[in-house]
Amino acid sequence: MEITTSPTKRRVRHPFRRTVLAGAAVPTLIAGEFAMMAIVPVAIATVTTWRDPGLRKLRPWAAGLATLYTVPLLMWAVGPDRAPSLSKDMHPAIAVVVSLAGAVFAVRAYRLKQETLGD
């Protein structure tokens, strides 16, 4: 008796989708005054680009996004007179810069996906 097995389906990973959504979530959360929660998409974008070799071209952009987000977070955490939330403590110009960095990162991730996959 001969037993045949069907090939196993490999789980397809979508690092491009993750990075584009994470980059787009940063300006959305900051504009909605949920700046503290923006740490989650910033972390997802940074970790995904550093773990996936196909996203190597996005590493400087992810590092820039993480750095730009870390500056107001540290100023809020270390500052002598802290506001109850990061959104209230963040200067509007810094919020715009971090939001633009997230948007630029999302666009760069999307363009890299188009170049790589040919979509």
C-alpha cells in the first residue's frame, strides 16, 4: 500500500502589509491624540524591518521614525512637569514631524513592495 501526502501549505508572511499599516497608523494615532499608543506601530515597523532581510532598504527610515518618536517620549517621561498624556505634552511641531515621518515610512514601504513584488 502506497501512501501519498499532499504538499504542506507554507504560511505566507506579509511583512510589507505590516510595515505599511504600521507606518500609516502612526500619524493617525498622533492626530487622534493617542500618541502614547503610537509606540505599538513604531515598534512593529522597527522590529519588522530589522528582522526581515527583504526590508533592508527600509531600515534607515524605520530607525529615523523610531528616533523621532523617542525624542518626545523621553521629554515627556523625564520632564519635570509632565502632562497627563503624551499628546498633551507634545509640541504641535514635533507631532507634525513624527506624523510626517510615519507617512513617509508608509509610502517608502509601499513603493518597496511595488518594486519587489511588481504589483
